[in-house]
Amino acid sequence: MKEFIDIMIEKAMENPKTVAFPESSNVDILKTAQEVVEKKIGYPVMLGNEDEIKELASKNQVSTTGFKYFDYTNEENRIKLAEEYTSKYDEFSQKAVIRKSKDPVRCAMFLLKLDKVDCVAAGKEYSTGDVVLEAMTIVGLAEGIESPSSIGIADIPGFTGSQGSMLGLADCAITAMPDEKTLAGIAISSADTVSTLLDWEPRVAMLSFSTCGSSEHESIDVIRKAVEIVHEKRPDIKIDGEFQLDSAIIPEVAKKKVNRESDVAGRANVVIFPNLHAGNIGVKMVQIFGHANAYGPVLQGFLKPVCDFSRSAPVSEMLGNVAMLIIRANEKR
């Protein structure tokens, strides 16, 4: 059986896209960009001075063949960028764009907003919070989405669900205490992400300590309202809840606990945690006790695709993240 990342790379190869790498002074970023070219999945755009980037790459035996460059340190380049940006968008003045684009991540987001690149891959030097903030401020959120979020794809040994050993887990990294609108947006984004990346028909379960009214608490009302919002906004998405985890993914348990028709109960392939406490704990328990490989987290909810690397991620993991980013960029197009 092919590894998940190999499948993502093969899918990305079908339609390579232009990827901005703002952290071009990081050697692992350069190695990842080299892999992007060699695997024929995309066209790296390195932000920074071309000569300095090539010198660093040469010192570390990294090939820059196929790289393109945008030198954000050159004021003339920033002025041209600001002129084009302000001719199309009015949320920043030319002076503000010139000033903001001195920062490579911000500059990459401006390039993305202008369709100069298809996606942005960052986070090796910048924190997740920085990447998310700049993407929200400059790129913006997709229509109907209240907040960015993340989804992880877990491959869990010994688990046999509706997608074999695979299960989507959201949100495990971004939104601490979502309200009903935010939770609905997380569910919608997650359904679209697994559909794009994995060609799954999403079946989304909203998790709780209650199954279908077995308990009552004001926090459960948030989950129920979120389900209603998704039904209104996206009636094409199969979503149900509130469910305990076993009711969501184990058919035998669902038969006992869910006394109504459901397209999701016992067959969910995406589970939505009610808050970040549960999500973070849940994904780590799956990894530690279930020995699962968890791919991602995939940032989602933005108008255009952005990914955030873990600062400890090896090049192989970063390449997988970029492959997933390119697949999603194709869907956005």
C-alpha cells in the first residue's frame, strides 16, 4: 500500500502550481523547494535576494534549478507591488503595502492575493499565529467562514472505519473555544478539505460527551446549532450530531445509541471536536496510544491556500504539506 504522502505527491503532479516560500534563508525550506522541483509538483518562488539565496543554497549543496525569485528587499519591487495592489484593493494605502511588504510573509500574502502565486508555504521560522494573522489580514477568509481552522488526517493502525484506517480530525490547532457559527465553519471547511485532498464523500460528525440528547448542557446547544447552520448553508454536506466518538465511528455502537436515520452515525470519516482542548488532547492520544501517523495540520478557511509548517518538521513532512497545498490550490482555481 502506498504511503499517504506518496499519494498526495502523485496527485499534486497532475497539475503543478506556483508556491511562494517566504522563509528562503532557512536551509530546510531550500531543500523542500528543491524537492518540489525534482518531484515535479510545483514551481517555487523564493522571497529574498536571488544572489544571497543561491549562495546559501550552494553552501548547503541545494540545487536552485527551477527556482523563481521575488526580492522583497528591493524597494522598487515593493513600490510596483503596492501600485498594483492598491489599483485592485482598497483596504491598505500604497505606503502601508510598501511598509508591510518589507516582511517576507506579508509580502507573500500580497503576491497570493494578486494571483502572482497560487499558494503560500510558511511557518518554519514564523509561528503559526503569525502565519494565520497575516493570511487573515491580507488574504482573508472564504465566504461564509467565521474563523480559520485546521484538520489533521490520521492513519490509525488497527482502526477499520468507513475509510479504512483513515480519519479526519478537526480543529486540533487553531480555534480555542468556537461558537456555533465558527464551529459550523470548521465543519464546512473540513468537509471541503477531505473532499479535495482525498476524494472522500464527507460524513461529518460533531463530537460531544452526549449522543442525541443523552445529556443536556449549554455547551451541547452550541454543537446542535452548528449542525443546523451547516444544514442551512451547505445542505450538500452530510453532517450529524451531537455524537460521542464511539457513536460517530463504530456502526455497532451507533445502532444502539442513535435511534433515528443518520447518514453519518457509525460511519463518520471526519470528526469535529467541540473545542481546542478536546482536539489537541484527542489527536495526541491517537498518536501516542494508537501509534497513528497524523498528517497536517492543514490550515483551512482562507480565501486562497496557505500552509503552516511545524518548526520541527523534517523536509519529508514539509514536502507532504506542500503537496497537499498544491492539490488545494487546484481546487481553488
